[in-house]
Amino acid sequence: MAEQPVLSIRNLKTYFYLEEQIVKAVDGVSLDVYKGRITALVGGSGSGKSVMSLSIFNLVDQPGKIIGGEIWLNGVNLRTLSEKQLLKIRGKEIAMIFQDPTSSLNPVLKVKKHLAEVIRTHQKGIGKKEALRMFRDVLSRVGLKNTDQILESYPFELSGGMCQRVMVAMGLLAQAHVLIADEPTSSLDLTTQAAILEELTRLKKEGMAIVLITHDLGVVAQMADDVYVIKDGKIVDSGTVYQVFEAPKHDYTRSLLEAIF
């Protein structure tokens, strides 16, 4: 029996209703994400890849609206769930590293409070002493040193790379099945980029399903198992990383590849 995808998206459509026009940011996208594999969603600026990630979490702001499609996570169609039901799934079964983690973390809460909220929501019944041990452990796993100092820090006191790792730590703490990483290495120094990518590789080896949203085909070549290329809200190319890089089907894919080779 063929392996079933952890995350399966079918004919997803997210449109933005502006005064002058309707922008079809995501227009009939279908893709599958499997356990223990990194699936890259690749496209240039404005291609629809970030709107796609927000759509999965039902976090599209007005004037945007998801108008159709299905989002299946472990056999459950998220499009049929209430906001209250989705809150129980976000962070626990599916987590996200946002493109700008500093704005995604609450500036008035220390890191330990962010992590405590994950525990409170998804792992009830854990005492303070055990929770603190878990916090230190998970921060160490994402490569952060001086964990006690980090726990007592506010997001604005940390670098962008540190905030990225805190977001990864929150996903780990929740024991998410799927991690969506939206441009996780953008605007980071090379050392921090390497550390984040190394952590994603480790998570993949542990069996996590990862969606890597990026415009950087160099990172895709290094990291991904499967690739979907998105342009103007539509998937124009897909396959294993080898298939897409060696035999691109669409001119847009070829133009992206020519830019790096």
C-alpha cells in the first residue's frame, strides 16, 4: 500500500478582492507532503507561495479570502473545522516558522512565556520543573546557547536568527507532524543560515514532514526531496528535486535554474 501524505492540498484557491481587480494569489494549487521528506515550494516574489502558507493556517487577512479547495492533515480536512478546532491543531500538529519571526513573537512576552504557552495548550499536566527542563533541552536542540539567558529574554533582545530558532523550538515542543518554514534563512548571516538548515535536516531525519517555502534554488538543491514551482498562483512544475532540476517542464522553471547555474 502506497504511503499516504501527511499534508495533502487539493485545488486550493485564495483570492484578494480589490476595488480595481481580483488577484488570484493561489489559484487551484494541489500538492502532497510526506513524512520524513522536505517539500520545497519555489517561486519568485508575488508568486503566491507565502499566501499559500497562510492559507494552510487559515490566517489570510482581508481583502483576501479562501474561496475553495481542501486541506487534508492526517486525514482531516482543515477547511471543515471551526476556528476553535483549528487552534488546537495549529502548533501541535502543524507548526510554522514565519518569514519575519520577530513580528510573529509577542514583543511583551519573554521566550519562556512563549514556550510555556505551547506546553499549556498542547501538553497539559506538566509541572514547572519538568517544563523548565524541556525548555532548556529544546533550545539546545536548535543550537541556542546560554539557554537560561534566552528564556529570560524578550524577542526584541534577540537577533533575527535567534528568533527563528525560538520559532523552531516552539514547533518541536508541540511535537508537530508538519513544519512549514517560510523563507527561514532570509536576511540571516551565512553561519545562522547553515545552522537553521542543519536543524531542518535533522528534523526531517526524525520523521517530520517539512514544507520549505523559498525563492532560493541553491537551498532547494541542497535540502529538498520534492519540489513544486509556483507562478502567478499556479503550480507550473513539480517532481523530485532531481526531476525538476534535470528536466524542467516549464519555461519559468528553466529561467529560475538559469539564474543560479
